[in-house]
Amino acid sequence: MPDQLPNGWVRTTLGEVCARVATIQPEDSPDTEFTHFDIGGIDNQSNRIVETKTFAGREAPSRARQSVCQDDILFSTVRTYLKKIARIEQDYPNPVASTGFTVIRAAEGVSP
């Protein structure tokens, strides 16, 4: 990384500009329907979500544990060479993501 940054920029870490993402247990709400994001639902050519799945809390996959929202970035940590990375571009009902993702969420006051 060059020592010189553009005017108005500052050096920082992701930890300083990102918010923590809560984990959830969908089975605690057995009758609630969740929208699930998994790695297979991301197109690595367009970097877009092309498929989601829905399930009732009682039928939750064991890896469906991350509470996500619009503008979060899903970055697959499984088979990273596939480059499964996408931003959640819209609002979904009760969205939950696989633990196979690192979820990058902009902190308050930071543009996603």
C-alpha cells in the first residue's frame, strides 16, 4: 500500500468502520419464515445474489446463523478462490446468512 493517500482519506482498519453482526437461532422461532443466503446463491461473475431459499425456523440449516440486512456484503470464506462476494441489494423478510460468509456491515455514518 502506498504511503501517500488521496486528500481527505485516512488509513484505518475494517474493525473501525464496520459494525458487528448478531448471530441468531432460527429454531427459537419455529413458525417464522426466514430468507436464507447461502454460498451457492451468489453468482461470482456478476457478484450478485441470484438465489435465496426460505424455510421455517424449525427447518433451519445448521449454518443459518447470521442476522443480515440490506447493504451488508457477503464474503464467502469457503473456497475463496470462487470469489463468491455480493451485496444484499434489497430488503428481505427475516434474512439470515450462512456461517460460511464473513458479513461486512458498514458502521453508522459509513457508506456501505
